[in-house]
Amino acid sequence: MNPIARRRSRRGFTLVELLVVLAIAALAMSAVPPLFSAAMPGVEMKAAARRTVSSLRLARELAIRQGSEVALIVDVEQHRLELQGHRSLTLPKRLDVTLEAADREMLDEQRGAIRFFPDGSSTGGRIILASEESGYQVGVVWLTGRIRMAPWSAR
């Protein structure tokens, strides 16, 4: 091999080689999003359930700290949790939201509240976030105000 040919072979990759590698990488990346989207609904649902727990805990903490009743309003039609004086939490529209609350806390067919008292107790209730036949339930024990998140199944 002559010295010029040796020098040219050590310079690196040609533009064509780089374009081929980029094309293969683009094809591989186009196959990845469907794999992530299959896992995302479960991740999104769990994140929404955790944010729901956080909103309920904030409402309970405010009731204890302020020494007054605090209600978290749940709007199942708008997929929204509202805590007066704080930013509302909007849940993903893909999820089915169900509220089970005390009859006196139901404002109408689509809205109800879970109320916390200064001693930490509450009116109790359960918020179910589901997609198809599974999801998460966030329950509030009326006597203690304890908030728990657990898997939920329609079966």
C-alpha cells in the first residue's frame, strides 16, 4: 500500500458511512416509542394516584395546622381535585375517576368532597383511578384520616 492510501484510510468515516449509521439509528429509534407507550398508562396511572395521595395529605395537614375544616373537592367529570387556596390537580383524561364519599359530602352527581377536621379525622371516602379493569384506589379512613393507596381491580 502506498503512503497516500494509508493516510486516507486512517482519516475516519466517510459521509456515506455516517449517513448509513444515522439511518439505522433512526429506524431503531422509531421502533422504541411503541414499547414505551405500552408501559406508560400504568406509570401515568400510578403517578396520578400518588399525586392524589399528596393532595389528600396536604388537605389533612392544613386542617390540623390551621385548626379548621378543609375539604378536597373531587370533580369526576372534569378529572380535577381542588383544594381551596391551592392549585388544582388535573388527572389524565384517559383514566376513569370514581368518588365514593359520604352522602352529605356529595355536592352533585359529578362532584363531592373529602373533608378533614382539625383533629386529623375526616368524612372518609375513596377515589378510584382506573383504566379498563385495573387501577389504583386511594382511601381515607374516616376515624383517623389515614390515607392509603392500593391496587384496584374490577374483578
